[in-house]
Amino acid sequence: MTTKARIWQAILFETIAILLSLGWVKLLSLFGFTGSESQHNSSILALLIGISLIAMIWTFIYNLLFDKFFTGEKLARPIWLRVLHIVGFEGGLLGFTLPLVMWVMNIGLWQAFMLDISLTLLILVYGFIFYWIYDLVAHKYSRK
């Protein structure tokens, strides 16, 4: 995959991820799971954009390294390798974003961890689906 294609992939992935995450955090805030809604309502989007920027950089680096270690036809990748890919990515991202979530949302470690984990699980499922579809579409159009 070219650098230009990787940049497009990251931007597309993160744009959709921000929209999904924003809806999820707003839903959680309605039920009081993220603290006082008025306390951080204006910070949610900034937090998600910050996480997105971190994730885009991490995506670029992680996928370059992953592709170097796991070569071969992408469409032939088994499910276990796709699961390993997204779990490794999200686990690394969690390490980078947990302190940011605590700081921006002004919440404790446990609450930030639970919020970050819930976002991670949401994006884990989304990422699994996104990358699979992206590989299928990229493969289809690369043959033309």
C-alpha cells in the first residue's frame, strides 16, 4: 500500500471513528457514566479529535510494522491474524490515550479506564469491520 493510500485510509477511518465515538460518549453521558455532562460537554469533541490524531499517527506506524512482520496476500489473512492486528493496535492506543482521557474529562483513573475501554471495544468492532471492507475494496480497485 502506498503512503498516499495509507494516509487516506487513516483519515477515512478516524473520521468515521470520531462520529461513532461522539455518539457513544454522548449516550454514556446521558446515563451519568462520564461524570457531569455540563462539566465536560465542550471538551468531548476536543478529546476525541486528540485521540484521533494520536490514533492516526499510531495507525500509520503500527500498520507499517505489522505489514513488515506479517507479509503475504492481505485478503488471505486468517481471522486470528485480523483479531491480533486490531487487539494489538487498540491495546497500544489505550496506553497512549488513558492519561489524556483522565486529564480532559477531569475524571479518575477507574472512570477514565472504563470510558476508554468502552471506546476501545466500540472501535475494536468497527476497526475489524472497516479494515476487512477496506482490504476488499482496495483489492477490487487495484485490479482495474
